[in-house]
Amino acid sequence: MLNKQLQAFNYDLRATIEARFRELPNDVLLPAAIQNLKKSLTEYVDQRLPGTPSNKPSVNGQPGPAPSQP
């Protein structure tokens, strides 16, 4: 049960990171430092929490579908 909660939290956290970066103006997203920050944040989430959706293919930079939960 706890593992599924962590997986759900991980997915939600990654989705939030992706959404926040999508909200930024394009000129803000251009610098390599911003791209590195985004990559570092998602990698940190992947390393700290099990069941990362990063193993699923992404579409247009968006995470794959949420893990199914019974």
C-alpha cells in the first residue's frame, strides 16, 4: 500500500514539475541552466522515490500515463 502511495506521489510531483516549466515563457526556458534545472529536478525525484514514470515513453516532453491503481 505504501509503495503505491509513493508511486502516486512521485507521479504527481513529476507532473507538477512538468506543468510549472510549461507555464514559463519560452524565452525563460531557452538558457541551458533552466534546462539543466528541470532535468536535475526530475532526476532527483526519480532517484528518491520508487516507481518513476520516467521509464514510460514521454510525448512532447510530458510524462507518460499515470500508473494504474486498483
